[in-house]
Amino acid sequence: MSGSYSERTMADYRAALEQLYRLRLFGTKLGLNNIRRLLELLGNPERDLVFYHIAGTNGKGSTAAVLQRLLMTTRRRVGLFTSPHLDDFRERIRIGGRMISPRETAAGGGEILPLLDEVAATPGCSHPTYFEAVTALACRYFRRKEAGAVVWETGLGGRLDATNAVTPEVSVITSIGLEHQAYLGRTLDRIAREKGGIVKRGVPLVTAVEPGRALDRLKKICRSRRSRLVEVAGLYRVRVLSRTLRGQRISVTGPRRSWPDIFLPLPGDHQAANCLTAIAAWETGEPGAGEISPARVRRAIGSVSWPGRFEYFPGPPEVILDGAHNRSGGRVLGATIRDLLPGRRLILVLGVLGDKSAREICRPLLPLTQKVIAVTPPSARALPASRLARAVRGEAGGRKIPVLARKSLEAALDYCYREYFPGRRANGPPPVICVTGSLRLIGPARRFLLEGQKGL
């Protein structure tokens, strides 16, 4: 990255990042006063942008990645704001296929960071958090680059999330499950209220939420705000033509047109559903979508890349990286492994943050697992490997599954390579290594694999 930038630019970039990361000390604060004041001090850049706002328990990032590619067929410059990043901070803020540059990051930080004390001194406000500052940085950048549209992913919840300071063209809610209950509520109805808080008066909501209490709540919210509700499952159909560990060929039928034989480079039934949601959001917000040829749509969706979501490395040994970090994510990962790797056993490398339920994440995976290696994710919020191992042993119950603890992901992967590298096992195919439990593990795991260690 640094080869095309001066030493001064890179020094400014690293300094800005360091100051942004220090804001993590302010933790997580839900509320819109801080971000609204910060954006006001920046001249309200969000008012010049067209947003597609995405919330949901799972599937936000994948839906956002597909939607960005579709919007690139109808809009000139399309921004993408997501979190967290896997390896590089700049992944969070992109236009087209390019991340925000070190120079723009440093310039944005140089403008925003001096304003934080002024925000903190404003009645009704407090010191902005890391996420609030990054949200403002993204708005500033997208306006400076004159983005024609921005795909805008929530951080936590919806109603009081910093991203909710904008009024979008379309709101999207991918799914609703039990998560972040300390912040969002203990029931599906309460969580639906929080996520449904992104719905603005008169702005359509596209959702793939299944029938039940959560969808009932979203319907009530839409009626009260006079917002059209687009239920993806009632209007769109997908047929899987073929599937591999690299992706799937699908045929999509919508209310107005069909797209036969699309290659979606994201495996799993859940990703086909996410693709439908993205198509529905695109068609809902873009009058020109109907004029885009099926060939361009196929090319757009075929170009999607979203690392760390059932990402397969053929090895040997074979490795799957998946950021499943809640009950729903664990179930989907287990189902996808059964579909695409039938009969194969796992070495589960598991790391979980302290505010997550390790037992709920690993419960669907243990029947497929022959050994678990608990690790400590690289995060101040991480559940220590020793405590995670105890929780997994408790969930394993009568199953005789060995559960080990290692201090780091790298130590766990080193162990796997020593024990299961080709030639070390005489009987049957070697197990598949599956790294999961937190997106915080995925960036380091990808580096380990992509750097060519152990002969990969």
C-alpha cells in the first residue's frame, strides 16, 4: 500500500488511525445526538447523498456487496460503508472496487478529530465514539467523491445506530434474530422495533424477514410511517441450478422480469436469499433497473466478492473461514457444510467475543466436529480461550469431542497443520479446518493462508 504514497502521507495516515482507534475507549453508545451534531459541524454532507440503508441480524454485508454491484449498473459512483473490517481499516469505506485512500483517510481524520471536543461540549451530547467518528468520515468522503449512491450498513441495531442519521432512498432489513440483547431487547418483537427504527416516513422498506412476530412488528411500523413494505419472499423466487464450494448458479424470477443462469460467487442457500434481497432493493429504488440487460446483471453479480463468509481454501488441508458470530450464523454455517461437504468432519477453530453466546454458536456445529480448538480473538472484548473451552465442553455434553485451548489463532492453525497435513493420516480423508465464531478471527486467518505459510 505504501509504495504509491509519500512517507509523510503514510505517517499522517497512521497517526489518524491511531487517534481513531483511541476513541474505542468511549465504548458503544446508542443515540443520534452526537452524530447529528458532528455532521452539522461538517456541513451536513449526508444531505447530498442517496443512501440504501441496510440493517439485520445476519446477511447485511453480503446483501450490501451484491447491492453495490447492481447499483453500479444504474449509478455513476457507488459507495459502500460496512463494518467491521477484516484486515485493513480502509475496507469499511469504498467507492466501486476501491478503498478509501490513506491520503483521504488522513485528511478526513484531520478535519473530524478536532471537532470531537466541540461535540462533547454541546448540551445533550457526549464525546463521540469510534464508530460515530468513522460514520462521519464516510459521509465526508462520499460527498467529496460525489458518490451517486451509497450502500450504508448499520453497525448495531438501527433506531439509535449512528448510521440512522441519514434519510435513505430505500431501507432494507435482511433478517431478525436474537442478538445484542443487552442493547436491543430480549425478544424478537423488541429487536424488530429497534431494527425497524431505520424506516423513515414514506421511504419503502425491503425485507426478507420471515413471517412471525418480527415481520408483524415491521408491518406495523410501515403502516404508521406510510412506508411501502416490499416482502422479498412474496415477490421474488430463486432456483439453485448448481452449487459448489466457490459459489452457485441461480435463476431469479421477480414481479416484472427474470434473470436466468446467474453465477453468484457466494455459496449457501442463505446467500441466494441475500441476492434476492439486493435485487429487490435495487429494483425498488432504481427506476432504470428495468432497462439493464440480463447480461449486465449477470456480470454485476458475478463480480461480487465478500471474503470471510464461507470462504473456502482448497489447501491441502482444506480450510473454511466464516464469520458466524450468533445463533443464526452457527445454524446457517452448519447447514452449508452439510450441503457442500457431506460426510466430512471438522476441526473447529473457535473464537468468540465476550458478549456472544459461545454455546449457541457452536451447538449446530458440534455434531459435525471431531475436535475443537478454542482461541482468544484479537479484541479487548474477547472471551479468553480457557473460558471458551469450558463453555464448549459443557455444550458437548456426552459427546466425546476433545476440546483444546490455544492462546492465539496462529498457534491453533500451526497445531492443525502439524496434526493434519497430508501424509500424516492413513485412514480416510483429512478433516476440514473451520475457523469461525467472530469476524475478528477472519482477517488474521486469511493472512495466514494467503501469505503462503505451510506450503499453501
